[in-house]
Amino acid sequence: MPIRFTLNGKPVEAEPAASDMPLLYLLREEPFALNGPRFGCGLAQCGACTVLIDGRAVRSCSYPAEAVEGQAVMTLEGLGTAANPHPLQAAFHAEGAGQCGYCTNGMIMQSADLLSQNRRPSEDEIKEALAQNLCRCGGHNRMVAAVRRAAAQMAG
Amino acid sequence: MKAMLSRRAALTAGAGLFVALGLPGAPGALAQTNLSNPPATDVDSMIVISADGRCAVLTSKTEFGQGILASLAQIAAEELDLPYEMVEVPHPDTDRMPDHGLTGGSATLQVVGPRVRIAAATARAALVRMGAERLGVTLEAVETADGAVRVKNAPDRRAPYAELIGGRRFDLQPDPNARVKPRAEWKVAGRPQPRPELLAKLTGGGDYIHNLRLPGMLHARVIHAPGLGAEPASVDASSIAEIPARIVRRNGLLAVVAEREWDAVRAARDLKVEWTAGKAIPSMEEVYDAARRTPEVRQDVTVNRGNPETALTEAAMRLEATYSFGVQTHGTIGPSCAVAQFEGGRLTVHSGTQAPFDLREQIAKTLGLGSPEVRVVYHHSSGCFGRNGLEDAAAECAALAMELAPRPVRLQWMRHDEHGSEPKGPPVVMDLKGGITAEGRMAAWDSEGWVPHSTVTLLRTTASQLLDKEDGGAPGSGNWHANSNPPYDGIPAAKTVVHRIAETPFRPSWIRTPGRVQNCFAVESFTDELAAAARKDPVRFRLDHLSDPRGRAVIEAAARIANWDERPSPRGGEGSGNFRRGRGIAYIRYDNTRTYVACVIAAEVNLDNGAIRATDAWIAEDCGQVINPDGIRMQAEGCVVQTLSRCLREEIAWEGNRITTLDWASYPLITFPEVPRITVEILDRPDQPMWGAGEPAAAVIAPAFGNAIFDATGARLRRAPFTPERVKAALNGAAKTPLP
């Protein structure tokens, strides 16, 4: 059964391979071939696959593709581009927040969710919001600084 | 930022690099000059200037988050007088790059940095000669700036590098006497520069191996045995009859392949397989005693002076202790992945490997191909921090590509594959004896430790094992014996022995700061025990036994930035409620030959439940001449966080021969709220050689943390990780033992 949803602002249609196919696999395969959401664990434990669904952070590795029918999905690509980055992406770059960078998709998407709910989060609130996102390289403190920087910029 | 070279274009073919670099109007230049096969030691093997004046620095060293793309580009840009943005370090490709060895051991800047510098300086001198001739002036009349040779005091008279050499070869040997810029003239190096690859990674680009999609590509999953050494006994194909996927079986290698990735995932999940029993291994409780009983292949005596036996007998006080470090996994966030294709008699393997040339040899041997028939192309991966599953996935994928030729195959390991089947940081144990004089000086030190003989012969790929074809093992790396000696020359009698044992239960791999993390934990914790027994301040005690001025400088700097309060440990008595706070220090000179680091950690202990936390970490690091201070800072921060994570609770568990810690719930990493404030001070030595910073700071974290917990509570932790149960046991032990 084809499903219809909005992907990074555009209406799209796709057919999941099976009813238990997670959204992540649909987003990463043709024709979308997106790279922002990354496979990390398939268990909703690390956050590397995070996307926004109707504005809220969701782990796409454990979210059935079928369930996005009629919903709005936003990925890292939809947030901003290298030429025109979102304030969070620009702040992560400015702070050097990311070494291998693999986890940064989840960090940025989870932070986008946070900033949509809390325009000026404290350091502890940022750490709490990202507490379920794993980073192996140890870029944590720079990521917290980046979220603060982005929040300050977005608040004007 | 100026437009960067296209990485995607650079990965296609040997010639692709030059397509990416661009040779407008000179289509024959590449063929005529044979740029793609320069002699391995030529300037051209490392420095290429394209027709548009950009520079590519070629090396087999790989970037996986440690910032070498920036540092190597800085070195080349500096010597060539090119803007930083005009220099790129493309992905290694065994068809195109010189073999500078694998990436590891914090050796990239130390080994390749000076070679790139000399090659670039030689290139610049050649460009000066060409430019002066072109401009019709003497060598003394020209200078280089902004990618051109120009007449001094007449900057409009200039000859851009693109016109002088673009797309052609220098045909020069690196000249060790070429003029290298003194530090005072640096404009690009010696200061922070942004990492060129980062923004793409933050915006959904980034040439990760996971993102590589080739036309007609199949998706594969290898089904690894749950038990060590087990093989499929029977496979029930009917169990996945409803899924559009096919089973591929070759010897012990069992895989499923599908057109759509999810079909491969669920086929691997649903396929019913009966496994053989596999091999028996020691239990978790027995693993250290088993190491002591394992046959020794070699013995290293890492220090031997005086007569420790006599000195111990004569010492006023003697201490003995055993330290051990748990079996750990690399914990890569993105599980290993590879793409391979066998077409036209040639196998191309795309991988995030640390060692493209060594991997090429291993794959060629496993599959019965000649080295020239195999090409390995590097792509970014998720931080591996040692030899994780990337090479295994690459070799498995290569084997599948041979079966499914000419279609390209993508193999993505699942989380349980990475946690379960990648090689492990082995168990390490060390017994130590020490003696102090009546005046409280170290008089004797005697230790022996047990480490894997080699991560060379023991580290065959999973594909090599499953196909039962020798692959020669991995390249030499690891040096598990390193820093097993105390770094203090003031100890008059010291002997440290390391037993290199024939095997460990799981394939032993190098994992960030191999051996030094485990050995420095033992050595610097035991040093702290001796200091406490002597009732000396831990910083003062170390300085009293160390003559090396650079070593003393990092210890003093760490103590200064941490605002160290000088007194013996443990603090005793202080603290509010159930919490106790303390501070600890540790020091290393990496491999006894290079980077110096000292670390102070402030820790907090909950006496009720054994929970521990590092609240602050202060690092002082001297890695010689500084190329990118932000890169050093970033690596020091990463070393603190990652090693604290390894100290807190990271430990592989197994039952029988089955690893049971197959996800992040059972093998938890440190989380944001647990990460301490981190302060890094870099001691720049502009006139000294450059040394690496990726690993050394990791070595001092476990002992500094353990020493801080001792300072807070009097409880000594001799077994890492410091799980709450172990902390509670140590607290109970400390309560029963009167403080010295």
C-alpha cells in the first residue's frame, strides 16, 4: 500500500517493503536517498536516525514507515544546507561540535525539537534533552555550547 | 568559505581525482604526464597542483574525526603559500595514494606531517625557480604568496602556480634541505582552522561509507554466529520463503541478499539457523587467571635498573597490588559498512578502514586474488577508535561481491554484529610491588603484566576465518606493552616485565590508546598508593621522582590550572551527607618517547550507592610543535569523555561463548549529564618535532579518576571499569582498613 506524506516540505508517495519497515529505511533508499538520518542501532537507543515528525523528534529506525501517512517529516537536509545552514547547523560548525560527525544528525534534530519547545534552554536542560543521544567521540561539551549559541541566535 | 573540491568526484577513479581537480583546456595533460602513477617517494606522490591552482595532499592516512585533514592541509598550505581553502586532502585510494601505513598510534602528524612539509617546501622551491624564469628575474627577486610567484615590490607581476605546474608533475625527490618556514613566518599553521569536512556532515552530506549508493547495488546482511567460533549447522530456507531475499553461503560465511535493504534486514532476522557449538572460552571471572596461564610467546622487559628484589627487602614499607582492566568494545556509533564490486576481473572495495593497503592484502589473500586485482577506496566512517568491524565488513562484502558479480553489494552490519563480532580490547592484568624509604621516597618497583602477544597474527578478518583462508593477519599495531614501566627516573631499582601471551578469548584489537590506557591505570594508580603510604602530596611525590623538564612542566601546568591543593591523599573526613569529593592526578610520557600529558580530575562519590562522577577534568599536554591547537583541544576533550565512559561501566559480558552485551542498554556509554567540565592547556614547543594528540590524553584518565575517588574516600579501585558494585566493595574494604 503506497503511503502519502510530506518530506522536507514536499508531498511525496512511497511504498514500504513490508508493514514492519521502519521509516529510516524508506528515507535512505531511492528515490529519496537521504543521508541525514543515519543507522546507528535500530533499537531507538542512540538517536543517530532522528527526524522530526510534525515538528517533534522521532527515532526513525523504530517508527513504522506506514505510520507517517499524512504526516510531515523533516530531515537534516530539510533543516538547512551547506550553503544555507540552519542556525543549529551553523552553530555546530562554528563550535567544531562533531568529530566523526555520525551522531550529529540526532544531536541537531533533537535540539531542533528542544528549541521549538524552549527558546532559551539552560545548560542542564540541553544536557537533559540530549541525555538519550549517544556520541562516541566525546564532542558533548561543544554540542551543548553549539545549542546555546544557536538558541541565542534564533532568539535574536 | 570557498568552494571545496568535490569528494564524491575524487572517489571515482584514479583519474577521478583530476577530474575533480579539473583540467580545463588540457585534456591530454593527464595521459601525457601519467600523473596517476608517480614513484611512491616523489613529491608528486604527495603534492598535486591542479590546472586551477588547487592543491591536493595525497596520503594513505585516513580521517575519522581526529582532524588530520585540517592539520595536513595547514602544513601544505603554509609551505606552499596557498590559502588554506585551496588545499584538500582527498580520500585514500590504493590505486592513487602512496602507502604511508595505517592510521593509528597518534602517528599521522609525527610521521606524515614532516614528509608533507618537506614535499611542499620542495615544490615551493621548484615553483620559485619556474616563476623567476617565467617572469625573467632572479630567484632573489621573487616571493610566493596566495598561490603565485610574484616579483617583490611589484605584486602585479605574478605567475600563478596553475600556470607554472597545474596538472603536471614536478618530477622531483623531496629535498631534505629545502627551506622550511620558521614558526615566526607561519600564517596558516599554528592556529585553529575549521575542519573542511565538518559542515557537509552537519547538513546531510558527508561522504560516509554508509551513504555510498552504486547503480544496481544489492543489500546484504551477514548472519554471524551467536557463539564464538560457531558455524551454521543447518539453514532453513523456508523460514524466509515469503521475503524477496536470497541466501548466499560459502563455507562458514552465511548471508542474505536483497534488492531492498529492509528485505535483507528482516531476512537476516527471520532466517532459522542451527549453529555448531563453537569453541570454549574462559568465563568472565576466570579471564585474568586464564591470561596468566596462557603460554607466553615473548617477554618484554620494559625497564630494568638496580636490583628491585634487594631494594624491596630493604625498603621501609612494601606494597603489593594487582590491577586489571575489562574487555571492551570500540563502541562505534555507526556499525561497520562496506560496498564492493567485482567487475572486469577487478575487485573494488569501498571501506572506512584505517589501513587501506593492509586491507587490500588481506582481502586479496582471502579471496585468492593478486594485490593488483584489488582496489580499496576509503570513505569517512563513524569514529572507530581502533580496529573495529570495518575491515571485517569489507572483507565479508568483498567475498559476497565475488559471488554476486558484477553487481555491487552493500553490506551493513547491524548493532549486534558490531557489539558481538568486532574484535575486542583484550583483558589486561598487572601485578605490582613497590617499596618506599623511611623518608618517603620510592626505592623499588617490580611488576609483571599480561597482554596479547600480538594484534598482528591474531587479527584475521571474520571473512578469513569463515572462509577458512589465511589472510596474513592485520598489520602490526597495538604495542600493548607500552608504558608498562613507571615514568619516574628517580626510582633507583625498577624492573617491569610484560608477558606476551599466545591468545585471548576474543580477537584482540587495538582500541584507543592500546595498552597505555590499561598500563597507565596500573602504574599511575600504584604510584598514588605509594605516595599515600609515604603521606606525600601526589603531585609533589611525582615531581620528586621525575627529572624530565617537559614532563615536570605538564604536571605543574595541570596542577596549576586545577588549582591543586597540596596535601596527602586521602582527604578523609570532609564532605557533606553521603557525598565525598576528591581530586587525583596522573601523568604519562607517551611510549616514553613522545607526547607528554598530565591530568587532574575532580570526582564525587555517593557513599550510599557507589555512584561516581567526574565533575571536572584539567589536561596539560605537550605534543611538541602545534599545528592546529583546536585539533589538539578537541582530541584531548574526546580522550577525557571517551575514557571516562570506559571507566564508568563499559565492559563486555559473556555467558559460555556468547557475548550478551549486544546493544547500548547492556553496554552503556557515558551520557551528556555525566560529562565533566574540561579545561585543556597546550604547551606549545615551536622548535620541537610535532607529535600526535589523538591518543595520549586517554592514558591518564582512568588513574586520575581512580586517584580522585581514593582521595575522596580512601577506597582504592584496582579493577576497571569502576562499576557501582566495585566502588561499594572498595568502600567497604576501605572502611575496614585503617588509613596508613
